[in-house]
Amino acid sequence: MSDTVPIFDAQIVKKYERRRGSWFTSYPYQSQWREDPCTADVDFAEALRRNVPAGAPVALYVHFPYCLRQCLFCQCVMVVSQDRTLYRAYLDKLAAEIALLVAHFEKTGFPNVREVHFGGGSPSILDPDEFRHFASILSPIVDFKTLDECAIEIDPRFGIDADMMRAYHEVGINRISFGIQDFDPAVQKAIARVNPPEMIEALLVPEVRALFTGVSFDILYGLPKQTREGHRATMERVLAFAPDRVNVCLLGHRPDIFPHQRAYREEDLPSTEDLVRMRIDTIDLLLGHGYGRIGLDHFAKPHDVLSVAKREGPLMRTVLGYSRGRCETILGVGPSAISTFPDCYTQNYYSLDKYTECLDQGRLPLVRSCILDADDLLRRHVIFAFITHEGVSFAEVEGRFGVDFRATFTEELKGLRELEADGLVEIDDQGIRLTPLGTINTRHVCAVFDRYGRDSYLQARDLGDGRRSLQRSVNHAATP
């Protein structure tokens, strides 16, 4: 498959751009998981016993929910507060969650934590002493000196300077990710996130950059006031910084779920045609400057571990994006955090009052879970193969799962006929491959193999505790 993007049929591209559906960070996706705390607690304990023996390599995701301001594009699980006493109170609760994990590990054996990812919210609003305390809370299960990777998401606007970056390095962080979104001043104003390129330039001076093995930028397209020309200018500024990874994602515009997204006007959003052209401009620019496609909306330089994993090893699709495949299990702590096991997903409460209530009662704050059956495991493997390697080998799937691919997926192969006719896939006796046009519409190819989402698709925050957590009162009810 060529990495170049051909001249495309705009009508075909727009046809698929209008289709809603999952981005398949998990399968089944969260709206299919069972919301039952008692079941989730049992599922977590059994999955841990079944999949994580003593010494097993695992990754740890740690969620810090607070932000200083509301960004208008955001769909993250977060609470706006400038009260630093709340931050400390939350870290005390996080310590209680870690203690409950330790109690589990004392029964099953302690895993070998190889990666730690700090996300949010905005963990970067903590000052150096607060962040060192944050990291120390994890010390019962994490040795920061021996990690393969330790990453943090950074909002560059608030108190981030060279001293803070050095503090991250001293703790053990070796990969940093900046939430840029866009460099156009009009767009930044429209989304209430002003971080001009000069702000990033002041942070990424050579002596600071040398402290970290990787730098990532997160960019959004589809934002209010964004134009094709403005987005291209942003991407050119991004390339001038030469980050190791670039994630260029489509805005999740769901004002029916996220009230703050009503603060900008629908008519200020780019047209479908402009969205398509922004995506193709992005791919052309990144591939033209030596980045490789990791999958969907992620790109990396050839030396990056994700690029190496794509060429040589087990690149994996995870709830955190992509992984080089060190760890099959990701343990999540903090509100909304997801734990991923080879055959199970569990998720913590989103709402801070419920999260706190569980910990006060000596229980892990689990609300959702999903045990994958044999068909789920098979379909997830096929879907993730499209996402990570742009195709599926019939022989590989048959050898791994002991099935006849064509007999098992007779209806799905019929469902691919439309996509084949539209030039998104090529099918022969060996397997199914995405065309360059198909790589722009990967998730729609994946959707053919999704047994849950053929009729409708629900956002994870569209039901149960996910929607409840959008009420400010249930989060501020957890204040001391």
C-alpha cells in the first residue's frame, strides 16, 4: 500500500465523512459495557488474577481531573477549579485507590509496571512540589527509575517553565505531550485556549528538549473559525518544531452532551468538504516531511518507538492511543480511568462524589466492565489490524483463532462490497487491504466488522454515570 494520497472523489470522501461511528479505542466500545459496580468489582479482581501474574509487565494510567479553565472543544473528564486544597484532597483519595490495588497485588503478586502515563484534566497545573507528591503516591507500585516510558500531558498555558520541565525530568518523565490544538489566534479565542507558538518555543529550548526522549503534539481540526488555510499554517508551524509524534484528531462536536460546546456557533464550524481537505493536507504534509502513519490520526518520525513497532514489532491499539506492545494490560486509576486486560475492560466512576464515596467505603471506584467473549476477541483483532497495519491477512486470523475467515465473516464480506466499489479496500485470496483512500476512512471499514454499532452509536458520556458526571454539583459535592 502506498502512503501517498491520490486525487480523490470528493463525493465519496464526503459520503463517509458524514457517517457517525466509533473510533475504536476499545472493542466493544464503552457504551456497550455493563454499568454495574458490583459486577465490575468482581470482573476486575478475576481479570487481574487471570491475566496479571507476579512480575507481568503492565502500564499504568493516572488521571488528574482538575483544570483551571474550561476549553470549549474538550470532552475530557475534568472539573474546573483553582482551589489547590481540592487538588491535595484528590491526591489523598488517589493514594487510597493505590492502597486498594496493593491489597489486590498482595494476593495475586505484584506486577512489573513498565510505563506510566499522567493524563487529565491537566496534571501540569500542579507545581513542582505538588507533582513530586503526586508521583510519590504511586511509589508502592511504581519504581520510576526503571520505567521504559513515563509520559505527561501538558497544558502549556499555566505555570509551565524550564524549572517545571526539569522537575518532570527529575521525577522520571521521559516523554511530554503538548495540547496545542491550533495556532490560529481566531481559533484559539473561539475555543478559549490561547497558546501561541511563541509560548511553545520558550518551553522547547534545546537544553529542555534534551531532557526527554520524545515530544508529542496534539492538534484538532474541525474547530470553530478554522479554515483550510489556517489549519495548514498551523501544521507548518508544528513541523517547524519537529515533534517526534503528532496526533491530528477530528473535533468531537456533541453539544447535546457537552453544554460548553454550545458556546460557539454551528455556522462557524468548517464545512464537510473543508474537513476532508484539512485531513488530506495534514497527511500530505506529515508524510512529505518524513513522518510515518501509525494509524487513523497518529503519525511519528521513523526513530520513534511507535514507528519501530509498526515496522518490526507488535504495535497495539489501546485506550491510550497506540503502544509499542510492551504491556498487554493497562491499569487505570483516578475518576473515569479504564483498565484494559487481554479479555476484559473495567472503568472507574466518572463523577467525583461516587469516586470518593467508594474509596471512603474501602472499595475500588469501579462502575463499568465488559468481559469479551470469543467473538468479541476475534472481531477486535480484525478491527485493530485495520487500524494498526491497514489490512487483514486471512491466514493470520485463521491460524490465531482457528476459524475459516470467509465462512465466519460471510455477511461482512458482502458489506465490504460498497467500500470496495468506492475504492476504500482491495480484497483477494490472501486478505483485505486498505487503499490510500481507505486509510482516510479506516473506521468505516472497521465498522463493517462491528456487531454492536450497525444501527446506532452512543458516546461514552451519553449514558449513566458518564452523563451524570457532567453535572457540576456531583463533582463539587466531593469537596472536603
